[in-house]
Amino acid sequence: MPVFDYKGEKNTQLIKDALTIESLNFGAAGDPNYTYREENGWKVLDGKTLNYGGCSNPYGAFYGENLLQASAECTVMGKYDANGKLVGIGISFWGTGTYASSPLHEPNSLLDGLSDILSAVIDGYADNYVLNAYKNLMSSVAEFAKANGLTGKDVIITGHSLGGLAVNSMATLSAQGEWDNFYEDSSYVAFASPTQNLVDDKVLNIGYENDPVFRVLTGHSLSLDSAFNHDTPLETCTNNIVSFNDYYAGLTNECRFFSIANPAAWAGHSGQGYTDGVLRIMNSEIYDFTHQNSNIIVSNLSEEYRSTTWVSDLNKSTTHVGSTFIVGTETNDLLQGGKGNDYLCGGGGDDSFKDHSGYNVIYGGAGTNTYVTECNIADFTFSHDAEGTLYFKYSTGDITRAEDIQYVNAGYTLFNLLGIHVDKNATWEVTNYGLECNSRSIAYANSYYADTQNSFTISTISNDSWFYSGANDSNISVNGNNVVSGYADDAVHLNGSNNTLLFYGDFGHDTIYNLSVTDSLVFMANESIADNDSYLNHLSFEGDNALLTYGNSTVTLVGVNSDMLSQMHIAVA
């Protein structure tokens, strides 16, 4: 399931609603003249509507009811349909002194900071935070909801930073029967929370790995890790999302550690950075292939550095393993993969991509995009399928699949005299016939398509050929050193060695004959592939045949046993 899966469900609307509720609050940051707007049907509910007599700030957020939590602020919002009917409630807890909420802003920040400290040093303070601060408000909200025919399932509870702590607090309290169990089945989405609810899995804690506030406490306790990277994986948290900002890239400060005591590191704590980053992840082509522990790098560079800095996984907080997902912006980006398997997603703008180690997938997106190979064009063979997607196979055996690429930057040999090479770098235009640069052209490798008939047979004796199938019941017969990429139900007959069989996405039900130990199997971009996955997790046997199952897709390897598989190269990206 995707990285923001909640309670086993891919509920992107829940996350978008939580972000909408949060973004309405973020708008008040530093603006004493800010007035709330309605967005996506959400609007602020005042004390009169809720039959609640508590004090509120100039933006309609309610202050805490207890002297020690008097600086706490919480906004209650209602979601209305096109007919004006109340269909949902959002409870948004505010963070520590993030907002210019009143002339008492500075005292509020100090009191909020005190709550942060007490949460770390006093047992039970974090768990009981909302009970002490908003016991009566939460009762009023529950009664208002019931009077309008809603239940706890119709309530989203969210917050950023100290507000995220409040979300985790309320989840703990709801499991203990507070407010007559009304909020037991509510949805809890916390951003950048220093704490985690330890009672159950009620909360989805979303945060950046390089945010010094996120997960700074283990549960709600200080530890040695709190002073450093506090990167221990936690069950309710996204554990490996990185905000690639100016500081993470080393462009603004040489003090690289991400401790909560390092003010420069707080660049990763921005509420707007969370809203924008999470939305770009969810709206990207790679979202369905991610999981809670996936390595995801989100470009949050300033415009000053975006045109000169390659966004990549720098492994500064911890050493990541498994595939890496890199998400660009809606403007021009430079996105670079690493030595492993990478998914690069450009979004809008004119983007450049750099990656040829491992098995990689590139989604160029809108704009004019360039793939940078950093090697001689003679070091790879390349082709494109019927839809124009490019495929590059390097002499190392690595493969990159690239969509929406208009240019390829690669070197070529200008001349070779008595063993002396003179190489030149060039940008080649992608055409229907190959790559072209000035008067030079490089043709695609021999390519064969089986996508117009239900029964189709291809046979070749040439090496370095590419085969594409998009039709059911295709029969493909190939000799050695070829690449076969299928998207439907195919029967593939191999008559030579060193072939690569590439299975992308939901590829159907394929049957492979005459497989040898020198052939390679590559599986990529399938929703059932887990982090750090192995083909062994998808393997079963039916008689004398091996069966590899990926979601609703299968590959039957005729006459293949486990010993043979152990000798083959099988990549799961």
C-alpha cells in the first residue's frame, strides 16, 4: 500500500482533507490581517455554532481551557456539501508559536514551548494534553456532530508540530474511553509530531526524516537519539521521506547535523513544505509503488538553487536501502538517481534526469525533458515502444525506462585514430527513428511490436533486439542477447542466452519457455512489490514449473526449479 495508506486503505481524500484543514491555518502565519477563507467545502465553526463558550483568538481558533495549556489553539471546521449540509468535521490543533495569532504571540510561544518540554520530561503529560486543554471543547464538538447526524467516523483530527502531539494525545484518550468513546473511530493524521501514540495504530504520523522535530521523542520519552537524528523506524510513522531543501543540500550552512538544537535544520519543519510536498507525492506517477518505509526524496529547493543543484538521496541521516523515489516540482528540476533502483518523477517544467545504474523508471511529465547518461552512446543500446517510451540497456546490464523524454545527453566518439579516442558530448533529439544531433543520427536497436493482433509470432536471429507486446496471446520467439518487454498475456520462446525479460506494471499472465541461467528477469513498477523485496516472496511452484505472482499478474517459467532460479539474475525494483 502507498506511503500514506491509513488503516490498510489507500485513502488519498483523507490526506487531502487533512492538508486542506492544515493549510487554512498555515495561512495565518505572520499575517495579523489574515481572515479564513472557505476551501473545498471547509469553513471555520465558531463558539456560538458549537454551543461552546471558550475564548478564541482573532482567527476563530479556541484557546486552551487550562492555565498551563492556555496558549494552546485549536480550530474546528465543518465540511458542507453543495446543498449546505454538514458532512464532516475537522479538528485542527496548532503548533508551537508558529502563528501570529494575537498581540500575545510571544507569551503564547513561551507557554507552548513549556508544553513541549513538559511532554518530554513528565510522564503522562503528552498523553493527557488534549484532555487538560480541551475537555469541554471536544464534548461540545461531539454533541454538535451528533445533533447533525454525524458520528466519530465523520471527524478528521489533524495538527502540525505541537498540534501533531495533540493528535496523538487525542488518539490515546479516545482508546481509553474519553468523551464517551465518540472519537474512537475518528481519523487521525499528524504532521511533524514529536510524539507517537503507543496504544494502537490510530494515527498516521507524516514527517520528514530531516525535520528535527519529527519523532524527536520515542513515544513521549527522551532518549539519546533525541539529541541527534532520531531516525529509528516507528510503526505509525513515515520513516524515510526527505525534504531536499537548501540546508539538506549543504548550500546554506556547513553544520550538517539535524538535531533539534540546530536552528538551521528547522528548514525541514515548514508547514507549507509539508503541504506542498505531500500533495506532490500523492499526485505523482510513483505514489502507488511506495510504502510506509519507502525512500522518498522531495525537492524543496529554493528557486535560487533549483537550476544548479541535482536533487538526490544524500543519505545524511541514515543509509537507505532499497529503491529510491525522487519527486520534482512544477518548475524546472535536476533529478539524479543513485547506484540502486530509482523512480524519478519530474512533474511540470523542463526537467533533467540523470541515472543509469540499476533498474530505473523515469516519468518526465509536462515540459521539455532531458535524460543525461554521462557515458558514451556506444555503451548502451536503446529503443522505444509503440507509445514512444524510451528504453536504455547499458553494457553493465542495467536498464532505464523513460517516459516523456525529448532529448538525450550522451557522449560519442568524434574519431578513433590508432587507438586514440577523441570524444565529444552532445544533446540528441529524440525522434521516431532514433537520436539526432546536427548531421549525426543514431538509430534505435532492432525493434519488433506485437500490439495489433491477438496472435502474433516474431522470430529473429539478430542480437540486441527489443520486443514489445501489448496484445493478448502473442507468441514471441527470440535468440540471444535480446530484451523482451510485455504488457499482456504472452508466450515467449527463448532460443539463446543472455536475454532480459522486463515486466513492467501490471503485465498480465506470461509463459516463458526455454529459460536459461544466463537470462535475466526484471520486475518493476508493480504495486505488490514491497520495500527491499525479493523474488522469493512471490515464488511458488505448479508441478515442474515455477510461478512468480505480482498482484494480479503472473509469470510461469516452464521447467524451471529453485536451483536454476538461484543461479539467475532476478531484479525486483
